[in-house]
Amino acid sequence: MPEGNVPSEQVKLSCRNVWKIYGSQPQQFFDGTKGNVGDASAARDLAQNIRDSEHIVAAANVSFDVHVGEIFVIMGLSGSGKSTVVRCLSRVVEPTAGEILMDGQDLLKVSKSELIEYRRHKMGMVFQNFGLMPHLNVLDNIAFPLEIQGISLKKRREKAREIIDLVGLQGREASFPSQLSGGQQQRVGIARSLAVEPELWFLDEPFSALDPLIRRQMQDEFLRLQRELNKSIVFITHDFLEALRIADRMAIMRDGEVVQIGRPVDLILNPANDYVKDFTNDVPSEMVLTAGDIANASRPLTPEMGHIPADTSLATLLPYLADNEAGIMVRDGDGNDLGAITARDVVKALATNAPEGAGA
Amino acid sequence: MTDTTKMQPMIWFALAGLSIALFLASGSLPALNDFPDAWVFSPTDFMNSLMGGFVSVFGPAFKAMGWLLEWPVRWSQALLEFLPWSVTTAVFVFLGLIGSGWKLGLFAGLSMIYMALIGYWDESMNSLAIVLISVPMAVATGFIFGVLGFYSNRARKIIVPILDLLQTIPAFAYLLPILILFGFGTTVGLVASILYAFPPMVRNTILGLRAVPEEIIEAGIMSGATPTQLFWKVRLPAAKKQMLLGLNQTTMAALSMVIIAAVIGGTNDIGWEVLNTMRKAQFGESLLAGFVIALIAMSLDRITHAFATKPKEIVRTGPNYWVIAVLVIAVLAALSTVFPFLRQWPEALLWNPAPTMNAALEWVVINGREWIEGIKNAAFFFVMLPIKIGLNKAVSPFTWGFELTPTLTLGYVGLVAAGMLWAAVKRRFTLAAIIMLWGVVSYIGLTEMPWIALFAIFVYAAYVTAGRNLAIGTAIGMAFLIIAGVWPESVLSIYLCGVAVLISFSLGTLIGIWASENNTVSSIVRPIMDTLQTMPLFVILIPFVMVFKIGEFTALLAIIAYAIVPAIRYTEHGLRNLPEHVIEAADTIGCTRRQLLFKVKLPLALPAIMLGLNQTIIYGIGMLVITALVGTNGLGQRIYIGLGNGDFGVGMTAGIGMAVIAMVADRMTQAISQRKQEQFGLVQQHI
């Protein structure tokens, strides 16, 4: 669970009815509609129609908002269109239709040179296979975006050195990418994407190429960095558990369409359909459910009860409840008591949310 | 596909039957066997008048261009002649040292000293001077076309076929139009070597730029790179390694063409020296000069290759050799103004072992005469002649010691029939049909085969291996050869090259298998192959001409020596680079080493081995043309004659003929390899 920063309500990036169609004449389907073709079912019909006319639908009617300071995760299996969507956000892939509003400005309307300015100063991106320049050493790789901006060698190296400290690569400045481990290479990738101090930070499966132990470690470090930097983030992954660990909110994609958007816990408690449910089944509920989710207001509160914050996960509660039959009080951020929880409540909640066939 | 597969044996049988029928019927109607002269429509006059017209209009422009191009060559020749030998040697030593290490430095240095020692310094420098000018020009040309081909699909569709053509037209054939357009002089060598050397640079540029991972490009875009920045700061540096490999290939091609260009004469360079001495049967001198070429080739190859593959250093360890190099060279240059022996290699130190070598050679040839003749005759009478003119004519009391009586012929038919029966019993009907065809061709002889039958066989073979398009292409190409009146020469070329390829491929595959299973063999074979492959073509001729004199057998050996290299190399590489998990699985199942080789490794390495066959054929054809120098008949000789007489039509017709054969053989073998690769799910990057 992300801790610390609370994302603000202010929208940083808004992706509205974005479509990406591949084929001979992708434009023909969107005459002046800006991608807004009506409600969800109308969009689905259009997508099917497009597929039937020998075009490929990589992204269909994708809409979501990313708030300032929020980690927004797009999760989907390979081929679901998640990588296309994140590339549409920076117009590395040109969307066929839709709007991409950054601070209210539609990126699809800006000129090529303005777009380059946006990329130079406001966006950073991390790639699955790192995308490092093989001919540059670590320091110059990190300084590369600054070089592109025409910043002098001395200044950009100075800046790169600062960031090297941030990602813990001190001492490897002169190494070349081929001489680094995967984890170290991705640190370089992260450092490079942060060199221009972007407001928007795109991460495309940044840890998928790493082995599990390193992946876990990198996730922790990513969260630590985010607490420090408070960027607005779009994070792509195919790993549902990774999404749960880091997401403030997440979207699940399938066949180019967004299936569901919400907080991880919303998805687990109220999966929109069987597709989402298939993912949530594998998730240990005690990791996801919080005390606030199951606080029982009708239980009597007694003064001798301890109290815990509402966002405490059930997993951390279990040892306490094992020893305290009376249960525990749950308090929200404003100090209001939401109710109490007993061991029985937890067992009940876990039983209802258990995978099919395992109970219920 | 199944339908045509079922039809296959039938059609092969039919083709064999057709061959017999036409052969028998040709007694009364010779046109069935040999394409009648009256039907020949030779394009040579047309080509000559076309070229004449072209020259009369554009000639002055080309002459002017030639005049312009001559200057840089003169300057570079003047420079290399002016530089003291000690300075040039030092330059090479340091290039080797910085590129790879002291071993290469030493090698390059000793190579240079050898040139001075045997008194071929000036000739060597003259050749090197042309290379020095042609390489940058070829690289620039190649780079421009490569970038064009990378960015524009339409441009690539035009460029790639032209490259294919330039690389399949035999080196000799290049010289002719250039000679006519530019006139005699060093320019011919320069232009030819640029034309011959730029294609690999184009290919490697396209390949390198294409191979840059998408994410690296995206990282560049996300950093806010403009398209120009993206090219110069992202794509180009990331593709640099591949492009340096292109530089290496370009250098080698340029050198090889500069050497070949010596056949037009009039230049005082090392290629001319080899050729001239070889013509005068001064084999000692020829070998010494050939050795110079080999050393230049190896030095240039190793040095450019070393710079191409040089790993990046984190921190420079040791002294800065560039600085030391400049210092040492400056000191040597200064000293050589005081000490003449550093500028000009002293006469007293010249060494000429040629007379001794000639004497030794003579001794060997005289004393080993029986052996030499024995080997030559055995190969000629029992292998080459039967394939060339068929058992029908090859078996005579003079060659085989007996007459081909009707009884023997019947026995031969029985033997072939038995082979077919055996195959038929095993239900391998295509094999049975092929055995029959083989039997027929061996009896009649390749050059005596009725032209209609041969035409049909080639076209059908193209259809079976690569499909309809190639069959049509083959038909058109063969029709050109027939109508242009160079069919007999073409068949002679196919025969000689075919025999050589057959031997090279069988022998090469065996050696390749051995080398893949045995590290000692591999480490012995590898440097020999490296040397053979970097050797400019006609240097390879020298040792064979020395012993076996001129003739087809010498040519055969030379072609084999050159064409065996890819067969060995691809086989070993294919066998050694199979997916680890497959080998492990086979081991776990309990394969013996033998089973592993025959049941797992060889079938899986088949695509690579077939690619080896492809290269063997291409190498074979490349060498075939050069062997015209030692008196082979066929298309190569026609090219040579055209070159000698300045007859554009004759040379070009033969050159195109050679290219047709090369392209058909190339596409057929490529198709087989590709099909296997797709079957195995392997992907190969190819431009």
C-alpha cells in the first residue's frame, strides 16, 4: 500500500476517449467526433465494427484522469493495449482520436515543436528494457535528455551527478550499460527519466524484466522516491500484485478497452466482471482489505479497546486479534470512530472474499 | 502443396525420359541437342552500339570525372611514396597496437617490413594508395544510400536489388564498362573498387539502423529529441558497431578489387606484379608478391575489425597510445631526414629468395612429376571428364583403359535401375527419380545434354525449391543465355563450378562437423579459413598453378580452396550454436554422442548448413571467373576476352550470364534454407 502522500484532487493529466487504430484508413471511423462516440456500449459496437473492417484496435475509447501526486496504474495482459495507451499520452504513438489534456491543454492540438518542449521539460519515461544508449556511459546516459536540450557538458553532468545519488548509483558513473546488471540498468533508466524534473512520469513495465527479488526491492525504492518527489505517475504493469502494491488507483485493460477503474480495494470488493475477478481471485484478501473496509458500526465499543487507523491492512491486525477477543476500534483520519472489528469479523470477511471453491 | 509434392517424382521421371528421348532423337535432328546457331540472336553488337552511343554523348563527362578522380589517387600515391618506410610502418604498428594489442601491432609492423625487405615497397604503396582513397568514398556512398534506404521503403526497394546485382556480377565484368567510360589509368581501379566496395556499407548501414531497439528510439523521442537529433545522437551512435563491421567488409572488398583491376595493366602496383610474374611463370616472384597482398589484406582486416569490435573501456588503463604514436612518428620522421636508411630501405638489406624458390619448385615438379600427373589425370579422367562429356564419351581405352561396350552400358543401366528399385522399395519415389536423372546426366554428360532438357530441369528445380516466381525468372534467364548464344559457355561454367561446389560442400561439411565436435580441429581450421577468406582471389591461384600448371584441374582446386571456407564455417557455426535446451533435452533422454549429432544437431543445423551451401556457390562463382586467368573455358573466359579486346558486348553478355547463374543458384539455396528456418521457428535478419 502506498503510504505518505495523499494525491490531490487536482487533475494533472486527463485522457479522454482516446482511440488508436492501426490499418489502412484508421481516420474513417471518427469524422469529427473527437473519439467521443457515445456511451460505453456505443463505443464497444464501434470497436467491433472497426475490427470487422480489417483494422486493429489497439486502444478503444480509453478515458481516465491522473491526479497531481497520484500513482495511476494501468494493468493488463500483453496485447491489451496498455503500452499503446502510455505512448499515446506523450504522442510517441499518435492517437487516432480523442483528447489528452495536460493541465487543461490538449496535447493532440499542440505543434510538433511545442510537443518537443513538453517532452523536454514536463515528461519523463522509463522503459521495460531500459532503452539506454549503448554508446554512452551511465553519467552521460542520465545527462542525455539535458544534452538534447543543449545544456552545456559541465552543467548537465553536474545535474546527472545529483540524480545518481538519488538512485544509488554512486561509483558507477563511468560504466557502460552493457557492464551493469538489469537492476542497475533500470536505475539508470529511472535516473535519466528524472533528470529533467518532469511533472508527469511514465513507467512502462519498468520492473518486468527484473528477477523477483530485485523487482520487489525496486518497487520499494520507487515508492520511496515517489514519497520524496510527489510526481504524477502513469505506471504500466502486467503484474496484478505489483499494481496492488503501488497503485493509488488503477485501470484494468483488455483488448484495448478499459474494463474497470478504481482503487485496488474497489476492484477486489466489486469486480466489474469475471475478467477482473479472475485477477482478484489470486490476491490474498488480508493484504488488500483494510480495517476501514470491514469496521462494524453495530459492535459495542468499550473503552478498554485499542484503536487503529482505518487503512491498516487485515494482515497486520491478525496477531493482535488472536490475543484480544473483544476486538479493536477503527478510527479514520479525522479521529472519528468507524466501529470495531473482532476476529470473527475478519474470518467472515476473508471467507466471503476467498477464491471460489475454497469456502463460501 | 501436397498435390505438387505427389507429382514431383512423376515430373522428375518425365524429365529424365525427355533427356533420353531428345538425346536419342538428336542423331537425326541435331537442333534437339545443340541450340542451332541460326536461331542465336547475339546482343553483343546491339550492346556495343548502345555503349558506343552512350560514350559519344557522355564520354567527355566521364573522362572529366576520371580526370578529377585521378588527382586524389595521385596525391595519396605521392604521399605514400614520399613518407619514409619507417614512418608508414610505425603508423601500421600503432593502429594494430591501439586497435587490438601488441600482437596485432607486431603483425602489422612485420608485414610492412616484409614488403620493404623483398623490394615491393613502392608497388605495395601504390595499391594501398588507391585503397586509401576508394574506402572513404565507398563508405560515404554506402552511408548515404544506406540512410536513404533506411528512411524510405521505396528507395530501399530500388537500392537492394541493385546491390544484389552489383554483388553477383563477377568482379571482372565491372572493369569493362568502366574501362570504356573512363579510359585507361588508375581511375578504373578506383571506380571499380568503389562500386564493388560500397554495397556492404549500404547493407550494414541499413541493418545497423534497423536493429536499434525501438525503446532506445522512444527514449530519444521522450527526451525531446528533434528528428535531426534523433538521427545523429541516437540512431547513428547506436548503429555504429554494425556500420564499423561494414567498414571492415568495404575495406576488404576495395582491396580485392584494386588487386583484380591490375588485369587491365598499365599500373605499377602489387596486383600487376603478381599477374605479370605469374604469366612469365616466375612463380617464386609471384608467390612473394602474392604474399604481400595477403599480408596487406590480413593487416587491414584485423585492424578494421579490431576497431569495429573494440570493447568500451571504463577508465583508460595504461598510457595514451595515440599521444605516444604521434611522438614516435614525429621522431622517426625527423630522424629519417638525417639517416637515409630510415627513409629508403637500404639496397644491401633487400632479400630475394625467388630464384631459390623457383629452383626448389622446379626440383619438386621434375621429381614429383609422376605423382602430380597421376593425381591430375585420375581426377580429370575419372571425375571431371565423365561429368563434363558423360561416360558415353569419357570411357575410352586412353582414359579408363577399356572401351564402353554395349554390355558395359547395359550393366550401367542395370546399376542405375537397381538404385531406383532400392529407392522405390523404400517408397522414396522422388529419390528414385533423381537417381534416374543422375544416371542419365552422367551417361550423356552435362555439356552434351540436350539444351531443351537442361532448360526444363533447371526451371523445374527452381519451381520445386522456390516456387513459381523463381521458375519464371529462371526460364527468362536461361532463355537469355540460350538465345544470346552463350549457352555452351554457360554449361561449361555450370559444370566446373558445379563439380567444385559439390566437392567443396561435401568436404567442407565433413570438416565442419569434425571441427564442431573437436576443439583442436576447430582451432587449427579457423586461422586457415580466416586467411583464405581475406586473401584476394587470384593469390589463391598461385600455389596451384605452380604445381599443376594451367588447366581445368588447377582451376578446380583453386575454386575448392576458396569455396570450401563457407561450407566449413557455416556447418561448424550451425552445429555449435544450437539452442542449449534442445541439446540438454537430448542428453537427458539418453542420446549417445553419435545419436545427438545425427538425430538432433544435424537436422537442426540444416538451415545454417544450407546457407553455407548458398555461400559456397557464390564463392565458387566468384572464383570461377578469376580462374579464366589460368585457362578455363566458359563464361569467365568470355569476360576476360571481352576485357582484353575492349569488346563491351562480349564481356557484358558473359557477365550478365554469370550473374544469371549466380542469382538463380542463390535464390534456390536461400529458399531451401528459409523454408527450413521457418519450419524450425528460427528468425534470421537479412537485408
